Amino acid sequence: MKRAISVAVVLLLAGLAVADDRAVKLADEVVRTCGGDRWAQVKILHFTFNVAQGTNLLFSAQHFWDVTVGTDLVTWKGKTVKVNVANPAGDEDSKAAYARWVNDSYWLLAPLKLRDPGITLTHAGTQDGLEVLHASYAGVGLTPGDQYDFYIDPDAKLVRRWEYVPEPGKKISGTWDKYQRFGVLYLATDHQFGDKRIWFSEVSVESNR
């Protein structure tokens, strides 16, 4: 087990090492703008993740994430499950709650996580006045191998849209809109994703001042 962990750490560090300087600088600016440098102050993060198609609400999940303790209380589809996000239990409800936490929190916090271990960053030039930051993920999350293109406002240092690249030649685009300040964090709360809308409601942040 120790050997496996050591190899993983080496691979993660290797992934960071190949990120170009321009990409790292841009990512650092985005992280700071959205409050990532103050993440250690966050104690509680509450939010509701919603998905709609037109006027039809397809899905909603409430999260009460105790960042300090490392648990998330997830309510969706008529059930409520508390999951340890660092070490989720193996039962089906815990697995499902953990998967919800991974997906839903990433939609909320992706710009803050651009400098997480395991991400390789490349500056891919500019398009329509936005800087393009390519991020690939090796051995992290529930879907290792994911790739994203983040389109970043060079003045505001904010993500304006992204493209998810599940496989070469295929891209799924989503907007990043309606940024709002919640305590120490500055987060986008609305996304148009194809014919669907993903948005966040009931967002609140409790932090150490």
C-alpha cells in the first residue's frame, strides 16, 4: 500500500511539472479571484444543485458540506445520506452520495481547483478574446482521464465557459454565468449546458474571519 501511494504521488507531481508557466500563472490568478487562496477559512458550504430542461426541473440535490469535519449531508430523490468525503463507506447509498458530492461540488468550485494535484495545465492560446486553459486529469476523481478547456476572461480572471472533452474530437460546452460573492468565495451560479440549464440555489458559506 505504501509503495502504491508513493508511485501515485510521483505521478501527480510529474503531471504538475509539465504544466507551462503561462498556464500556471493564469490558473493561479483565477484561483485567487474566486477565493481559492482563502479556502482554508471555509467551514460550512451549503448549496442546492439543480438541472432543468426548458421549464421542466429534471433533478435537484441539496448539500450541507461540513468542510472542517469532512462530511457532506446530501438530500436527493427522497433520501438523505451523510457521507465522509475523504473516506466514503462502501454501501450503495454512500457511494451514490459521494458521487453526487464529486459532481455537484465540481460544477460549483472547478475554478478554485485548477491547481489541485493531478492536473496538467497547458495554455492553448486565445479564442474570441478569451484565454484558453487546457486541463487534463490523471488518476483523480471518479472519471480519471477527463479533459477540459476553460475559457478565461483575461481582465476579470474568471471562467466564462468551458468545454468538457470526454474523448478526442468530442466536446460538450457549458457557460459560466451569474457570479456572486458568498463570504470569502466568488462563484458562478448559472450554466447553460446544451439544451439544459444547471444552476445553484440556496448557496451559503460559513467561514473563519
